[in-house]
Amino acid sequence: MAQDSEYHVGSMDISQHKKAYQGFLTFGKWSFAGIMLIMVFLAIFRTH
């Protein structure tokens, strides 16, 4: 298989990928915090 491409390993700009992944982590962190808050609220104010 011939390699006539101008691509060089490590030369791709991945800044957009990094920003998207950071956004995903932030969303996951705040979602987890929100769910924990709801669970605490339900545990405190539960009805029998």
C-alpha cells in the first residue's frame, strides 16, 4: 500500500476535539451533581 499522503503523525489540529471533550466532562460533572442533589432532596422529604 503506497503512502503518498502529506499527513504527518501528530500534526492534526485537535483543539476542537479537546474543547468538545471538556464540554462533555463539564456536562457529566454537573449532571452528576444535580442527580445527587435530587437524591438527597428525595431522601430528606420522602413520604411513606
